[in-house]
Amino acid sequence: MCRDFAHLMIALCRAVNIPARFATGTDYGADPALGPPDFQAYVEVFLGGRWYNFDLSGTAIPMGFVRFGTGRDAADVAFATIFGGVKSQAPVVRARAIEDASIGIVLPHLCRDALSTDVGTTGTSGA
């Protein structure tokens, strides 16, 4: 589901000349009621000299994304490419956030701000 939404947003952004890329990672910080952290597809859009994160599925907290890779589409950064017969189990992703307010590190939470992992033109880190 998240992959389909990401592809749609990328296509719409590119149709109006806004650079967009497909990103994969894990959704550390998602609502525990939805189950354990899982793989997540989301979109990074280039606006004003920075890449910003967007989660179209609405199930994850962008502040809690741990990026595995970026590419033009899902084929560039697939979670797995399988050839032949494979027996697999559900992946388990474990992460623990450490909060340190004295240096500005907070636990993942929903917020209204656009989030960027890039260093902006002012030299400050996006968060």
C-alpha cells in the first residue's frame, strides 16, 4: 500500500516538474497499535534546496523513518529481489530511540512541520 501511494505521488510531482524520489526504510516510531515496526516506502521531494519526507500512507511517523535507500522507483531500492524458491519469515526490525533534550534529540512524534534530513543552505540540520 505505501509503495503504491509513493509511486502515485512521485508521478504527480514529476508531472509538474517537482523532483521526487522513492525512499525505503523502516517506520520506527509508528503507532504500536499498528504492530511492530515494518518496512516502509515513502517519498522525498526536493523543494527550496532540500529533500523533504512525505508518508502518503499516514501510518508512520516521518520523524521516525530510518532510511535504507533512495531511487527513481521501487525497483531501484527493493527490500528484496528473490530468484528461485525461497522460504522466508517475517522480518524483525528492532530499534530504540534515545532522547536527549539538552542537544535537541527528541523521541519520534507526529508534528505539523515539513521534515528534511538534508543540511539546508543555512548550514543547519533539518529535523
